Amino acid sequence: MYLLYIDESGTKDLHRGEKNKEGNSEFFVMGAVLIKAEDLSDIEDKIQNIKSDYLKDPYLELKSTIKAKSLKESKNRNDFLDEVHKTIVESNCYCFGAQVHKPSLQQRGILENKDQIYKICFLHILSSVNSFLKYENINESVTVFIDRVDAANNKKVYVAYKSALESKSIDFIGFDSRHFSPSINFVDSEFTIGVQIADTVAGALWRGVEKNKKTYSRMLIPRFPRDSNQKYVDYSYQICTDWKE
């Protein structure tokens, strides 16, 4: 069995133009990490050891936006983040991503409201994972987890996930929805290191495109599965330009 942890980075609200973009990102990125159930304890132990070494509170939630004040007096924030990303790269897991550039999709009429963002990202993430499983001849179930926010947001996420699973697009030919959990599982990210890792992946990808800070997104590239042409873009890292319908 495989476990798929998903998180996001960037704002969901539609872009309001260059003159009114304060607090509203151009990009929205969904990041995911696929881990074989038997390998979860190993990567969790590694991340927990880093947290214990660097953080005042070893059980503090790992976030890509962690503050320097959360670290022990002699520890450096960049060193901490370096160690976390290095550990992900050296672990037995697979990273996936879906990138939405809101202004261009709005201009083309692809993205009409903020509630569509989750569905378009789920479509791309699930098709990526499905393609990877087929390419690697992996015939195992995948249980999907995402961070719990609030009742209203959770419902939107649930509906978007179910809708993506039922897609009839060409990308889903041969897609066996029985391999994926029929409903998405909401968890508290504070106590779920898999989601914390997904948050780290999403944050690295988002900063790479939104802030042009690519140090960590480039560091994670080896964990993104590649297709038969050894390319990961449009395979495990999807740039959402249209609906998969």
C-alpha cells in the first residue's frame, strides 16, 4: 500500500491584477509526496531527528515558513531547511506537483472561480500518480491524505477530489479509481509528518515560481519521477494549462 500526502502553497482567490495583488499570489501550487507504507516510519524518524536537533519544541509542526525564533539558540534556519530538503531527497519517496498560474488561466476563461483550483490540481496530481504507477507496474492501493482546515473548505476539497476521481478525460483511460481511496482523508498536519513533508514540497515549488527562489525546488528534482524520455515536467510536475476533461 502507498500513502499519498497532499498540501498546497499560494492563495486560492482569483488574481485581481497587478495594481491589486497584495496578499494574493499569482501562482497556486499543490505538492504531494507518495510513500510506501513500509517506508513511512524511516522517513518520519529522520525528520523527527532533525526537528529534535534544531527546534526548541521537537514536536512543532514542520512548515516551509518556519520562523528563526522557533530554533534553538545555536541553530540556523537555513541549515535546518537544508537538512530537511536533503533528507527528503535521500529518502525512499516520490514527489509530485501541480502548478496553476491564475492570471493566464483566468484570461483564457479556464479558471472562473477560486473553487475550481482544487479540482484542476487534483486532476493533474492524480493523473501524474496514476501514470507513474502504470509506468512502474505498481499494482497497489493508494490512500490519500490532506490537511484539515475548516468544515467549509474541507467540503470543497472533498467534492473536488471525488470529481477528479470520476473524470472521463483521456489522461484517465486505464485509470483504476479502486486503487485510490474513494474519499480523501483529512488529518491534522501538526501530527502528520507526511503532510508536513508535502507542505515542504509545495512551499519549495511555489517559491520557485512566485519568488524565483529555486534553491529548494531544484534540490528536490531527483525525487520527481521521470518518464521514458527522462523528463519530469508534464509528468510528475504538471503545469496546469487546461482542464483534463
